[in-house]
Amino acid sequence: MDIPFTTKARPDTGLYNAKLGIWLFLASEVMLFGAFFSAYILLRVGADPGAWAHGLMNVPIGTFNTFVLILSSVTVVMAWAALKAHNYSLYRNCMVITIACALGFLVVKSFEYAEKFRHYEVWMKDGTRMTGHIDYQDGAVKKHAYLWNTKTLSKKKIESIAFTPDAPNEWMPGQYYPPMTKEQLEHVKKHDGKGDHHHEAITIKSADIQRLSAFVPAHSTFFAIYFTMTALHGLHVLGGAIVLSYFLFRGRKMWQADPDHLTNRVEVGGLFWHFVDLVWIFLFPIMYIL
Amino acid sequence: MSLKAFHIIFVTVSVLLSFGMAAWGLHRFLTQGKTSDLLFGIVGIVAAVALLVYGRYFLKKLKNISYL
């Protein structure tokens, strides 16, 4: 059965069907992400001073991923323009770059998530707190602790942990700093406290710990909304990459059967892809910078 | 709205983001003096200018394609 108006515009709407369809879909997506952005603003303005942990994000990695997505938007438009110019090989090359960018974004994001799962905050019983990493010995091998929390300490009957604190973090007033010389303090301050430079590990008794949490959704409101929004966005990136891959791998057949139909499909896929990238353009500054 | 029109909006927002990043980095450099912040500011300015140049090229290249 032939579906009408896949290539020609409908006389009443002035658009071919798929374009009208994708804009209706994107309108629903605006409402979905708009609700999350609104929730973010309300949660943030209602947060207690010092309780919003956004200064713990890795800005260079986030910046890199932002430029990866901007590049992918450029290449998806180039792919569409190449089809308009009847240049199939250029279309294929541009689409390969677009999909590579999408996968690159997801790989970098997964490493970023993994780093958060082994990065901790510890709240001491004396009211102080600090962020850092926990290492433990597994036989002769030194390992990073992933996804530990207060219950892990009692469940594994751990009496003390080797905690490597971050440098003091400007966003987190009231942190505890272990005893160190003036030179050591200057050194760690210089390196900004983003988890990339540490001084020596200190031993903390489990009995002195009130709460221990990795940077997971349960850590705080910030990480709850951060993981919710970035994971939802990541799923959209994955979905977009699957659709664009379909246009790449099945494109030759579609191109031979009906070139205009493939061109319109790529335009619709490109509109979705631009929306996903636009969401990240707003997500990046609010999660990483502001 | 065609992909061409949406792309122009996207590039415009990206330019604004890049200038915003540059302002953030340079402000931090001026208040805290860290070289990494200066580098961040410079990268933001370079990215914004590159996107402006690209946007101009894009408009010229696709001038025959409809905005609808």
C-alpha cells in the first residue's frame, strides 16, 4: 500500500506527512524536557546553601561532549544537503561521522558515570564532610571501591577505610580537610579539587562515619536530577543513533527506490537529532557551569 | 520548519553558549587566576567565532532550500 504525501507536501498543511508528524512529536518532547528543566529550577532555588553539589562535575569532559554533539549536528545537515545535491557518497560519509559522534558521546558519558560511581562523599559524626575516593586491597591488587554506601561498611564488616580526599572545593563550604602542611594545602588548592589530583590517603574509622555515599542519585537532590535528565537525554541520543544508522545501512536501497523519500526521512531524523543536541546545549551549562 | 531553519536556530544557540562559556572562563580567570580557566575562555571565543563563520557559510551554501 502506498502511503500518500511521503514526498510531496499535503495541500492543506503545506508539509509532507513525516515532517508534520515529527514536529508534533517534538512538541511532546519539549513538554517532557520542559517539565524536567522546570523541576531542576525549582529544586535548585529551594536547595539549602552548600547543598547543591554541582561543582563536582568535570567541565572539560562536558565541554568536549558538547562540541562532539555540535559537530554531529553539522554533519547530519551536511548529509541531508548532500542528498539534496544527489551526492550519495558524501551523504554516507557525513552520516558515518554523525553516528560516530553519537557513539563517542555515549562512551564518554558512560566513563563519566563510572567516575561518579567511584567518587564519594563522607559525612562524619562531628558534622564535617569531604569528597574523595576509596581504595581497598583485594589480595595483592589495589582496587577502587564502586557504589559503596553506609550499609556496605556494616555488611562487609569494614572497620576503617582508606580515603583519598579531593582538594578543597569552593562550592562545598563546611568541608573537612585532613591535617596537611601549608605547601600541601597550596598544592591541592591549585588543582581545583575535581578528583584528578589527590594527596595521600587518610584512614577513617567506620564508627566515625555518619553517612557514606557515592555520587549516585541517592547522594543528593542534585545527583538525582542530574542522572535523571542526562540518562533521559542519553536514551534519546541512543534512539537517534539507531534511527540514523538505519538510514545509513538501508540507505542505498531506499535511494535507488525513491531518492526524495530517503531525503525526507533524513530530514526528519535530522530534526530529531537537532532537538536532542539542543537539549544538551541547555543541559550542559545548568549542570556543569552555572 | 525545515532542517535548514532548525539548524540556523541551533547554530545561533551554540554561538550564545560558546560566548557564555568564554565569559564564565574569563571571569573565573580574572577572579582566581587559573590558567585552565583562561584556556577555557579562549576555547569559547574561538568556538563562537568558528560557529559564526560556519553559519554564514551555511546560509550561503543552502540559499536555494526553503525554510519551510
